[in-house]
Amino acid sequence: VSAASKHLLQHSGPACVFKDIDDYKDRIDDDDLDCDENSVLILQNCGLRGYPGMAEVGNMALPAKILKKGIEDMVRISDARMSGTAFGTCILHVSPESAVGGIISHVRDGDVITLDVNARTVSVDISEEELEKRKLNWTPPPPPQSGYARLFHDRIEGPELGADFDFLKGCRGSDVPKYSH
């Protein structure tokens, strides 16, 4: 919380959802983007499977129209990660991630998101019935076609399980000798 804005540690606002990093890049500076300084920016499909390898793409800049108002921070939530040198009120590594149907994948524009850092909670204000309906209509993004990206997509476990390959469970414990080549 050291980089977060104190006034945002307890905050409720409407979600402004980006389906992936390309959607974010395409729309973030659009003057018609439906958000204001009270909105909560949501970036989906940038976790381990959604953006294979979990690149540092979670450092979401604020919309240009918000910056022009002199606003320097907004609540931002993603299943991505970002550099430790980044700033702001950001919740990252949300898991289970969007690409596997985690709750973040079911957030829609306008849903009210509530953050309470002291209570250690983040919630979306939708009914259980609406959430179930969204889950039934959800389809995962297509996986990579082949190669390491496909292996990674298919076999990596989420951050909540350690972000490791499932086939390596139970195979750790032996030190690698210093001169192993």
C-alpha cells in the first residue's frame, strides 16, 4: 500500500473493463471512453494463461481525459503483473485469472467495484444469479496453437497455487550443483 493513494484505500466505483491488453491500448485514450476519476479500471486476460508468461503489462496508465483533469491515480485491477517501480492504487495477480474463468472474467462495464484495503476485500456488486448467468455464457480465450506457449498455457498453475508447472509438483528439493554443465 505504500504506492497507493490514501484516499483510494476505501473506494467504490463503476468498472471500466478492458478485455485484454490490445483492447486497453486501443481505447484508453479515447475521449469517448465511458469512465471518470471514480471508475475502477479492470484489465482482463493478462495473467499466466491469458498472456502466456505473465508479462509486465499491468502498469495501466490513466486515460488521457482523466490526466487532463489533474487526477494522478485511480483504482486499477488486473490478473497481470507489473514492475515494482510502478505506482498507484493497483491490485494485481488476481487469481484465478480471467483466462480460466476467475471472477475477474465476469466483471462488466458499470459493475460497482468496492475496495477496502483495511478489511482486505475487493468485491463486485452483482447478484449470485447474475454471476451464475455470466459464468454459463463465458467462453475461454483460444489457447496458443503450439510450442512452448501452448505447453505453458496448458500446464502452468495459477498464482494462488504457486505459478509453477503442474508436472513439476513434487520434483523439487535437490540443489543444482554449481558446476552442472
